Amino acid sequence: MFDFAKKAVEIAQRRKADFGDIRVIETRTQDLSVKNGEIGSLNDTLTLGFGVRMLFNGAWGFASSDVMTAREVERVSLRALNIAKASAALMAAKVRLARENAYQDVWQTPFLTDPFAVGTDKKLALLFAVDAVLRKNRKIRSAVSGMSFIREHQWHMTTEGSKIEQTLLSSGAGCLATAVDKNEAQERSYPSTHGGQTLSLGYELIESLRLLDHAERVREEAVALLTAPACPGGTKDLIISGNQLALQIHESVGHATELDRVLGYEESYAGSSFATTEKLGKFRYGSKLVNLVADATLPGGLATAGYDDDAVKAQRWHIVKDGILSGYMTNREFASRIGKTRSFGSCRADGYGKIPITRICNLSLMPGDMEYEDIIRDTKDGIIMENNKSWSIDQKRLNFQFGCEIGWLVKNGKTAHMVKNPTYQGITPGFWGSCDAIAGEKHWRLWGVANCGKGQPGQRAMMCHGNSPARFRKVKIGVKANTTN
């Protein structure tokens, strides 16, 4: 593939481009699902194509194709160059890339069992078995179980001398039961909502999730939620766990610290951020317990790779350190805006046909030193919430409201009873500032976000957010109606 790709690099060098690169990408995707006793989806697709970036006179040009011929590489490269030249006439300021060493390397996601080598019949057998357990109650009106696998093989070549081959693999699975009675519906999922758990692992992830062992609990909790009391409103201490805390990190810290968004490049579409650059190193984002670390080297992380799509080597860095805003997600184009001579390596594209943009890296809340049980014992009037159900956050990533699948009231240090339709709301720095307890390392777990959207035209990216259950003091708790006609 590098012999195929070198034509684009040669054209960029011969035409005196500031920078040029080509990414050739072959992607295989497999999705399987079972719904209410029948196959819901069964797709296995393979795509192959390439995208070329040219930086000329300080302006970007990009073009792509799935026609894999030498003549097409030349045509697409010249098109990208002409787009860059046209863009240069409209640029307010020239793009200058942060320096990066040239690398010649091969990198692959570590895994034990290739999911594409596991038979479809075995995968479907597990999903049908889970489905059968989920539907063993007449109040379960919808049962869905599914798996998904992606393998992306990349060949990346730049005018600076980088020649990087990477194979990225992810696996995911989950199940969802919807219980209905009269005019009410309630959902319960495992291991998390929005498609289940996805990590950069092989089929061993599916086996470790033990979907069949959890299906009965999922069913019974969905049914129990129908008659559970509504979550009481008021101000309470909030203990968050699971993928709900992951989404809290994602929405109120991850997107807020993408540097292109901070600088206003996403403002007309996806909003900006309150975490502006003059706050770097000074602004109190949370309590002193709050340490949020971005890490492209994290085992199992969906944003883990050897290199990003700017050919920057993977790194680990603080976004929030001891409660203080300490970093951003950067690419080579914007790193200098915060005084950095090198990008942190948060530049990725959704396949060969999209230009790389700044994306959230794996971003995790570091564990504390408390036992989870001690956090509960230390809580007089609180609520535990897990598994996200709904979310809303404003254009600057400040004001938010989240709804969860399930809650448990905590009274005088003991878990009391289940409640349904719990929600909470807050303002980002005040909310993180109220964090006064984080469970220890043995409770820490990685959660995948497999469908983060951004950009015009839209792109999807995947990343992970690790966390242990954490407590936030005096949070405004509410209740969200959830009825059907």
C-alpha cells in the first residue's frame, strides 16, 4: 500500500506544498442484533479508499476516493492541492503545523481472539439465548441484544517522512429490555446504554461481559421500575457510577476542552466552550480531588493507537490536575495557540473520506482512595444513579441536565429502595467542584463511547472514559416524566 500511496507524497513535494499526507484505510464492520426473537440486523461490510491532505501557502485542501489506481491518486492529490490554493485566497491567518518527528512504525491493537474469526452462528446463538431470557415476562414488550466489531487497517504516509501502518480493532455488545404497563414504559440495559459496552479488544470482551448471566436481572429491574416510586425532587448528595459518569466526563469536560471548539471553530454548528485559553493553568474546574487524564496509550481505550491522524505519537497528559484546568485536546494546527511546540495528538478522522479534526481522546477520572461502601455509609441523604438515559447541555458546556435509567435512594448510610426516572442538573465547574469522594482503584472501570458526533460534514469517533463511582454534594435532583400514549 505504501507503494500505492507514495505518489501523493511525491506530488506534494514536487508542487512545493507546505505539508502533505495520504491515509489509505481498509475498514471491515460487522453488526449483529436480535430483537424480540428474530434477527434484527446482520451486516458485514468492507470498504477501501484513501484521503489526501495538502497544506499550501498556509491553507488546507482535502480530497478522497475509493478508486484504487495510480491515476486516481494523482487526480485526487492535485484536486486537494487546488482546493488548498483556492482556500489560501480566503485565509485570515496561515496554518502553521507544530513540529513532530518522522516515524516509520507498525502498531496494532492488542487482542486475544479475533472477533472476525468467531463464527456468526456462535454470535447469534448467544444473542438469541439472551433474548429468550429477556422476554420471560409478558411486560417486556421489546428485547434487543447486539454485537458490533470494527477492524480498521491504516497506511499513513507524510511529506515529513512518516510511514505508519496501524490496525485498530474494537468489539462491543449489550442488551436492552423495555417493560410496558398501561401508559408507562421503563428501560434497563446491560452493561450500559446506547448500544452496550465497546472497547479496543477482541472477542474476549464479549465473553467477559457474560451477557446471559445478567439478562434475568436486566429483565426484572425493567419490570420493577414500572411500579417503583418516582425519584423525589430536591437537593441531595449524588453518587454516580457506570456509563453515566462516563457521559458526564464526556459532555462537560471532553467536549469543553477540544481546542478547536474552545477557539470558536465549532461555534456555528456544535457550540463553543466556557473553558477558554486564558483560564489554562489558573481556572478551578473542580475540587482538589478531581484529576482528569487524557491518554492515547490506555489499554482497551477506543482512542488508543500508536499515532493519531496527524502522525503524532500517542501521549498521556492532564486535562484537569488537582481541580485546575491544565490541558486541552490538540492537533498540530492549533497547539501553538496555547503555547505548545508539539501537539498532544488528538486528531482523527472518520474513515478515509473525511478530513482529520480535533477529537476527544480517552479521558478518565482518576480513582480516589475510598471504598465504595464507605462512600455510601458516609451519605445521609443521597441517591445513586447509573446508566444514562438522556442528556442536555448548553452550547458552552456549562448548564446541563442528565436523566438515568435507575436510581437508589440512600438514607443514613444505607441503600433504601429503587426509584424511577431520576434526573440531575448543574453547572459544570460548580458540579465538579462539589466532588468530595471518589472510590478507589479496584472500582475503576473503562467505559466506551462508540458514537460521538462532530464536524461538518458530520463525523463519528470513538473514545473511552474510565471512572470509579464518585460523590457530588448538594446536587439538584429532579424527576423526568416517561410515559407513552
